[in-house]
Amino acid sequence: MDLDAFIKNSIKTPKQVGRKVYVYNGNHELVKVYDAIELGKDYFSMSNDIFFDIYGFNYVPRGRYWELSKRAAGKM
């Protein structure tokens, strides 16, 4: 795999905007959109390593979605 393909396919960056989490690849192209609460629920339900293995990026819910996600995961 060449460097350009590696960057495009291996690097994923999440950006939370309100209730949506937009995931971009290494070329800043949108590749996936998640619900912040559902993604946060998974964040609180598994280890960071397992979360990364499944989604390919690290994520921590921000703002009020941190509490809503924790409640949805049954951790509050």
C-alpha cells in the first residue's frame, strides 16, 4: 500500500457537531456519520482498544452528549 492509500484509508478523524459525529478520512473526505448518543453509548460500554478496533478512531462524547450517552449505556 502506498502512502496516499494509507492516509486515505487508515486515518479517521471524528468531528462532533451537535448530535451528529462526522468521520473524515486522511484526505478530509466524509466517510461516515454517526449519532453522538449511540456512538457514546458504545464508548461507555467497551474499552478504548475495542472501540478503536471496531470504529477505527478514538472518540469521547462532548458537552451534554457525554451525560446522555452515559445514561443510554446504563452507567448513570
